[in-house]
Amino acid sequence: MKTENEIRDDEIRIIGNDRPGAPDRNGRFGRLGKWPVVAAAVLFVVLVAAAAYLLGRAEGEPQPEREVTPVLSTPDRIPAPAQQSSDTAGYVVITEETVNDVPLYLYTPHHAWPTLELGLPDRQDSTIVFVAQAADVGTRGEIIGAFILRGEQLARALSKQGYCAIFDDRIEIGVSPDTPLFDEALERGGCFFRQYPLVDNGQPVENKPKGKAIRRAIGERRGEIVMVESRSAESFHDFAQALADLGFRNAIYLVGSTAYGWAVDRDGRRHEFGIENSDLPANTSYIVWRSR
């Protein structure tokens, strides 16, 4: 009779159990117990969840949006007046043209009316769409040429034959040593100033000053009032000829060189020209276009 410990020649007995976690013959687990099974189950769940997440992203699952703080990228942008809609707010169309090798900027105001002011207007005034220096000022700070501000005569002299008269929404530009518009401005509370003539009835006008500089002008072209600035230093002769060839019927000079001003386009961006100078005389005048 064979005892429990006897082994036949054709038998192999496993004495002990070296597989971690495997049960013995009595169904009890060994050294690691059930943890490998639990770990495997957890790993399986994690892998399934990761696969579902990646699949969802691949199919365009929306992601949470980040909160973004708005930043003004254009510090020279001017807010539109609160009482105006975008359809009626004033603005300036700025275009570039070149004629006779003279490159020019053209500024055409829309939904705006002109006026004449002394002293540089407030840059933060949202109603302003165009500013340019108007009459010349002498070495003692005096206005050169006839000048009327809202019906008040501040200077009277015929140093230049070009003129600009403003009555409410009406503006007239021409060349004449004696125009009834001067008296009309006095009677109706209008504005009036004189400058060098550049174009008279479609013909360029010669002027005495020589040399070259950045030139500016205001004139009538195709039924519109347009301000012009040369993009390069030009003589009076070449500048006036360019204006005539562009189809201006009448045009007079505005202070050029480094005289400061700006235009506001339809998007509210301010385009500045010249160099701002806080030491100018109090009588420095500006033609200003404001939103209607």
C-alpha cells in the first residue's frame, strides 16, 4: 500500500507553489493574494476610458473655452459719439494718388461739417474727423490775411488772394482779391480766412515762395471738398500743377511742412500728420470737420 509521501516512478508531484497569487490545492491564495487581479481590472478600466476620450476628441468633441480679456490693440481708436449710429457718424475716406510723379494723400470727409477754430482741438473729442492748420501766423503771433471767426473779424489784410468761406454746412473756396463772402461771413456769423491760391477755375496759380516742403491744400473736386497732402517735399509750382491735373476746380493752400493734424477713417482709426507743437501762438487756426 502506497503512503502519502511515496512517489511512483511514473509520477511527478508538485511540491509547493511558486506562482505569486496562484491558489493552492485548498483554494487559498498565496503571497500576493487577489491584488494582481484587482490591478489588472483597474488598468483595463483606465485604458477603456482613455480610448473613449481620444475617440471623442478625434470626432470633434467641443472643448471648454478659455476666458479671454479683451485688449484694445489700437490706442489711437476714437469711440464713436453715443448719439450717432454707424450709418451717420462722420469719417474721412483716405486715398493715395500720384500725378506727374507727385505722390499725394487725399482726405474726403463724409457725414461731417466744417468749421474754423483757434487753438488745437481736443484730441479726445470723438466728434472730430479731420483737423488741419488753416491760416498762416506771423512772427509776433498775428494772423496773416483776412480772418473771421463766427462773425467776428480778427484780422483784415490782402496778403493772399485765395480764400475759404464757411457758413453752416456750406463751404466755398476760390481766388479773388475782393469777394462779397467776406462781408457775408460778418453778417451771418460765418468763418473766413485767406491763404495762397493754388488752382483757379481749373488752372494752376503761381506763387512767390520757392523751395520744397510737404504741401497741403483744400479744394473743390468733382463736387466734393477734399484736403490734399503731398507725400514728398514739393515746390508750390509742382503741387499746384498736380492739383489742376487731378481735376480740382479751385484750391488754396493749408499750412504744410510739420504742421500737425489728423484724420479719422471709417473704422475709427486716427491718421496723424506733422508734428504736434504745444508752443504755437494762441491765434493758430485750424479747419475742423465734425460729425453731423
